[in-house]
Amino acid sequence: MKKIIISLFLIVLLLTGCNNKENDKILQDYPNINDEHHVYKVATYHEVIDLLTNKTGVVIFGFSTCPYCQAVMPLLNQSAKEVNYRRILYFDIYEMRKDKTDEYLNLVEIITKQVDDLAYDEEGTPRIVVPDVYFVKDGTIVAHHIATFKDENGNWIRNLSNDQQEELKTIYKSYFQLITNEK
């Protein structure tokens, strides 16, 4: 009996430790989130593919050295919490995008079957610009939002005003409604 209790304790400790490592990575990479109970789960490639082809949920593509990702991650977290959405997949695409791996090209192919507003690189290949948030219902992308907003010159705005932050959160919350059927 003692062995069973110790085994269960170790399993719980192991699972909690893994979750804390994910939590620590998000908080380490995105200190502006400042929320130990954030909604992000570091996702694997296969989890992202499964979401985009079969499931309902949200995924954000980004990487920690992206200043726009740094601006968006706390806002998306706040928006999710305001509508009681509990989990968003976070997927760092920096290396795979830079190397144009087969996995990255497959991801782009899956996305471009449903979305027609991705950017293109200098070779004319569709490219995931980060941060890019996808709202998916039953394997269908129902909405997505790239980066932040553009200024009058067509450049992405890095430092959002309070009004722009609230506007972005409103957009996210409306997209959450599309996948949760809550009005």
C-alpha cells in the first residue's frame, strides 16, 4: 500500500513538474504576461496539426525575440481570461520557419488551404508572420489575426496605445465567441 501511495505521489509530482516547466518557459520568454496562471500551453508540432485539422481551440505562432509577440501575448492571455477561455496552444516557429523545414512547409500548406492573407517571402512562398493567432472550430480556421495593427504607412505598430490594446482585446474576444458559441 505504501508503494502505491509513493508511486502516485511521484506521478503527480512528475506531472506537476512538467507543467511548471512549460509555465516557467512562457513566463521566462514573455515576462510581460506577469501571470503565473496564464492560459498558454507550449505545444508540439503534432498538437498544432491536430488542432488545425480536427479540433476546436486557439493557437498562437510566435517566438520570444519578436517584439510584436511580446506585445500581443499578455493581451491575448487577458482576453482569454475575460471570456473564461482556459487554454491556448503556443508554438514557437522561429527555427522551423528559418530553416523552411518540411514540417513548416506542411503547416503553411494546411493554413493556406483556409486562409488567403499570409505574407510571402522573397521567393514567393507563403510565410507565417508572427504573432499569428488562429481560432479553429472542428478543424476549420474561423478567424485569425496577424501581429498588431498597421500605421498609416503600412508598418506594424510595435508599441500599442491603451486604446489599441483594448481594440485588439475586443477583436480577440469576438473571435473566441466564434469557437465557443457564446454571444
